[in-house]
Amino acid sequence: MHELSLVAELVEACRQRAGGAPVSLVRVRCATTIPEAALRESFRLLAADGPLAAAVLEVERLDVPPACPCGSTATPADTDVVGHLVVCPACGAVSAHAATTGLELLEVG
């Protein structure tokens, strides 16, 4: 699961920034290519112990439109993305999605 490895890196970065102090908020920017439910569940599991246990994960979505032959720039929903494949919300064509890590740590507080 790609999301789990991304969130593991995120949790480690948060722990380093916090320096052992309790954290109440973690704010990230996340590409629409990463299912938000998987991101939140991974964070809940990996942050359950230590200074991040009570942290609220605030997610700002970053639209990453698919490169579809139909020319649509519509942003796919979480359910339109499976791994590296995306279903165009305009025409239904399936194509490979542009590779992006898509997870940026914005704030630890």
C-alpha cells in the first residue's frame, strides 16, 4: 500500500519536528491521486502511540487532473483512482496517472 509508506515518512517527519512534545494538529497538502480515506486510516494507525496520538489530521486537497485523450481537465474523485490508474470523470477512459508523491507536510502544531 503506497499510502502507508507515504504516511510513515510523514509521521517520522512530524515526530522530528515535535521533538517529543505533544502534537495537536498535523496539516498536509495531499494530491487527489491519494485516497483520503486511506491516508487518514494510515495516519490513525501509525500515529496511535507517542506525541501524535491526539493529533488531528487536516487535509488540504491538491487537484491533479488526469491527462486524458479527450482533453478533459476535470478532477477525478477518490473512487476514480486505483493505484496508478485513473478513470476520466468526463469520458470514462482509463489511463495511467501522472506519477506524484502528492503529500506535503505544511504544519505541525
